[in-house]
Amino acid sequence: MVVFPNAKINLGLNVVERRPDGYHNIETVFYPVGLSDVLDVEPSETCTDYSFSASGIELGGDPEDNLIVKAYRLLRSEYQFPAVDISLVKQIPFGAGLGGGSSDAAFMLKALNESFDLKITVKKLEKLAARLGADCPVFIQNKPVFATGIGNVFTPIDLSLKGYFLLLVKPDIHVSTPEAYSLVIPEKPHLSLVELIQKPLQDWKNTIKNDFEKSVFSNHPEIELIKNAMYKIGALYASMSGSGSSVYGLFEFIPQESKDFKDCFVTGGLLE
């Protein structure tokens, strides 16, 4: 079975409060976008466990540490099904705030469930995905949601960006989670992001923000330059996604690329 684990972007991100366990509660909107990996999962005729091969963006590391394999291990610990051959074409960049690894894991769960008719409910799949990562469950139903808690409590929202052009740019910069939080002062927003996201898109520039931008832009001004360039070439709204380092712009037309995107990963397309 071939599936296409897609990326997500964050529409706004408010760090609301620090939790007693050291994590932070946030508010954000996860929105699925078209950039995707290619994941092929087939019953194996040669191995008794699994085989794993990858191409595209280099993965590195031990396959056992990959969320796809962890998803396989998790499901096989509770259900019986044959060994599999796993092939991945990696196209969603790492460290970009796009949820590529989480999406791969969620789609692996769904592919195994469908391939072997395991009859796992959507609710159970979401619970299993949550054991792999906080934002993994969002890719089970793969719809726009308002996320709270540590990004793991989802409320469906009625939102469509269909017809807008998404331009996505990722510089060759890695932003660690501690770095992203370094200058963040948790604060509950005065207006709900759920309310703000329903306003006209051209209003978002002045009302919807990503709290991580303060820290990340301070340490990596070149990422702020990319966001500013998005507006210069006509974006209605531009933002860093998640904790970075990717920046996206939403346009009413297909934009011209900027010189500030040189040496970056650049992709785009109409939103569905």
C-alpha cells in the first residue's frame, strides 16, 4: 500500500502557560498542506520482522529510532499481522515545524490498519498515535483542528484555505525546542485564536502571531528576513510554522521568488 504522509502548518501559536511537569500549554491551529512523503508498506516475502529502506532527504541514524518503525513496533505489540517491507521517499524537511515525522508515523498506523484489516477505530488509532508524539494524532483524521494542551487536545474547526497559494521556505537552520522557548513569556491571549482565524485572511497579519518568532528571529535574523520577504512579494499572511525553521506565506496569486530564499528549500502550490 502506498500512502502520502503530508505536512502541516501552524496558523498562529500562543504559548499559554508553563505546566507543573515542565511542559507548556499552547494554542494553535494545525492545517494540513500538500507537501508529502511517499510511504510504501507491503507484506514481506523475505523477512520475519521488517525491512526498511529510504531515499530522498537523508535520514541517518538507526531505523529503530524512526517514528515509522516505532509505529510498526507499537501496533505489532497489540495486533497480529505479517512482517512488512517499508520504503520511504522523504520529501518533508526535518526541523521545519512541519510535522513530517509525526505524519509518517500516523500514516504508518493507518496503512497497517487498512492493509491487514485490523479494524482499529479512528479513536483507538488516535490514542495509539498519541503514544508516539503529541501532534501525531492530528494526522489520523488529517483535518484542520484547534489544538490545546501540549498540542495534543484537538477541537475540529470549520476552516478552508482552498484556492490560496502556499509558498513554503526552509533555510538550512536547525532550531532546538529549548532555543525556541528561550525568550517566550507564557501569556493567555486576550482574544481566542478560534475567533481570530475566522476573520478575513488579510486581517491575520495584525492579529495572529507565533510566540516562538521572538526567540528564533533574535538568534536567526535570516529567518525573519524570509518572513519579511514574503510580505514584500505580496503575501496576505506569513508566519514561521511551529518552532521553525520553515516560513510560509499565503497568497492570492503565484508569487515570484525572492533573493532572500537563496540556498533554501522552497516549495509551493495551491491549497486544496
